[in-house]
Amino acid sequence: MPDLTPFSALPPDRQLVLREAYAREMAKRETTCSMDEKIARFAAWLEPQGISFGADDLRRR
């Protein structure tokens, strides 16, 4: 598999499009309160699209 592009390296508008698409997909599934599970699910959803995501990609407040 080719190298994955880090989510944080994507332009903000592309990140937004992906987050919105993911939210629509996850609205159909069981929810979780676990941050680790949320990260794992998003990473698994992004991987087939050639994008990586991990805890380091989360925005810091």
C-alpha cells in the first residue's frame, strides 16, 4: 500500500469535507464515548482513501 497522507497535512477545506462525510456515515452506526474508539473508527474510515489519522492529528484547544 502506498504511503498514507496525514490528515493534518490536508487543507482545512478538505478536512472539513471528510469530517462531514464521516459524520453522515457514523450517524447510521452505534455511538461510543471512548476517544480511543472514535480515533480508531475515523482512522479505519480514512485509510482506504489514502489518509492516516491518529491522536496527534487532533486539534489542541
